[in-house]
Amino acid sequence: MHVLTFIVIGLMAGALAGRVVSGHGYGLLGDIVVGISGSLLAGWLFAACWGVVAGPGFFMSLFSAFIGAVVLLGVIRLVVPARA
């Protein structure tokens, strides 16, 4: 059940971040990958930079995954040139 929750949170965070950063999502699998990667990135960033860990619960997990996904997509947009 935890794996399913992790995937659902990743999908929601990736879809939200994709719409905020670029105005569109990246498809079902792309949104899941971006959201889960963002979740891992946020966990590391929060602990490394501020010494805090996101609290338990669905909404806090979604919020931290969203922040991490936005940061991840921002870095990707800086590194990968935009296509015409």
C-alpha cells in the first residue's frame, strides 16, 4: 500500500510541477518519474540546507515532492536548451 501511495503522490506532484514550470504535464509516466525524483530531491535538500525533515502525512509529502519537482524541472530547464 505504501508503494501505491508513493506513486500517487509522485504523479500528483509531477503533474502540478509540470503545469507550474512549463504549462503542461509530461504524460503519466513522465509525471510519476518527475514527482518521485522531486520527492527524493526535496528530502535531501530540506535535510542538507535547513536541517529539517518534512512531517508525516499525505499533504506534507505532496508539498515537499512538489517543491522538489519544481526545483528539478528548473534545473533541467537551465541545463537542457529549449526546443523550438
